[in-house]
Amino acid sequence: MLIETIAAIEAELTLKNDARYLTLRRSRELIRYCAHAIRAAHRHEFDEAQRLLQTAQAAAAEMVTDLAVHQDLYYAGYTQDALKEVTEAFLVVAFVTAAPLPTPLDLHVVGATYLRGLAEATTELRRFALDLVRRGEVAEAERYLDIMDDVYSHLIALDYPDAITGGLRRHTDTVRGVLERTRGDLTVAVRQDQMRAALHSFEQRLGVNNLATAFSDVDFGADGEGQPEGDESHEPG
């Protein structure tokens, strides 16, 4: 009887170990797909980003389905980290393309993992904002700042123990730091734009004034031809 019990347990452990190795491999694949999708979004290759996201979503769905009988593996750190990366990539592309945001159900993730992915997606928007600033598109960069501010205001209101949220508070603190740095960078950019506009306006006014002064120094004769005052013509005697 004991031998049969141990044999049954060994068979169960073998299946779980095989599932674990498969999940580890799938987790690495998911993280790779998502990293490539975000890089494609930075290059504005949105068709490629969507293709990679669809591949990641299909792989995530397959992984989650296979782990239905191994809930301990589903909630393992490496599994949830991979699903968090999926969430981050989907949300980044949605933010950048102004598409509807996917739900946790769409991404096969639990709420806490979705929130952590949302936090990381928000910090990723800083790169997009700074790229826009470098191209002189400060107004569009401010749109990303507004998104970051909105997400942070929602995350900071979620006051639950880390044991439930998986360390969301730490992610929220990171969002706050990135948000404030981005706000500072955009404030400097706006001030520089205002200064450039003021200098340009001043240069234009200065140019008009100089032109008006030059014309006021010209004495026009009856024949319509003018010459500067004090410069009299002399005919030979």
C-alpha cells in the first residue's frame, strides 16, 4: 500500500516538474515577445508591435490553460512576472495608439498582476514623452504626462497589503518618481519654448524698428529719388 501511494505521488510530482519546465520556457518567450513589441512601438512600427502582441497573447492563453491543474505554478513568481510583462506591453501600445485598454480578462491575468503591469507601462511612457520633447512636440508629450498623472492618481488610492497586491506599493512609488522627473523635464521644455517664442518676437520687432529708422533717415526729393540727409550732391562748376 505504501509503495503504491509513493508511486502515485511520484507520478504527480513528475507531471508538475514537467509543467514547471514548460512554464519557465514559455515565460521567457513571453518576456521576449513583449520586449520586442515595446521596442517596435518606440520605432513607430505598430503593425509589428501588434503582431508580436497577438503572438504573446496566444502563448499566454495556452500557458494559463495548461496551468489550470497546477495553480501553485500559475501563481509562481516567474509566471506572474511574465504575465505582468504581457500586460505592460499591451497597455503601452494601447496608450501610444490611443486604443481601448485591454482588461485583465482579455490578457488572462489576475487583478494584482494587471495593476503591476499598468504601473510599469506608465513608467515606460516617459521614454515616449522625452522622444517627443527632443522632436519639439512638447504639446503631444504633455498628453503622455496627463496619462501618467491619471494612472498614478488611481494607483495611489489602492491601499492594500503587499501580500495581496504583490508589491504594488513599490511600483506605485516608482511611478511617482518617474512622473515627477517627467513633469520637471517637460516644464523645462515648455519654458524653453516660451523663451524661444519671446526671443523670436523680440527679433521681429527689432527688425521692423531698424527698418523704420532706416527709412526715416532718407530725404526724398521731388523726382522721387532719395538720399540720406547731409549727403548733398555737388555738380562740377
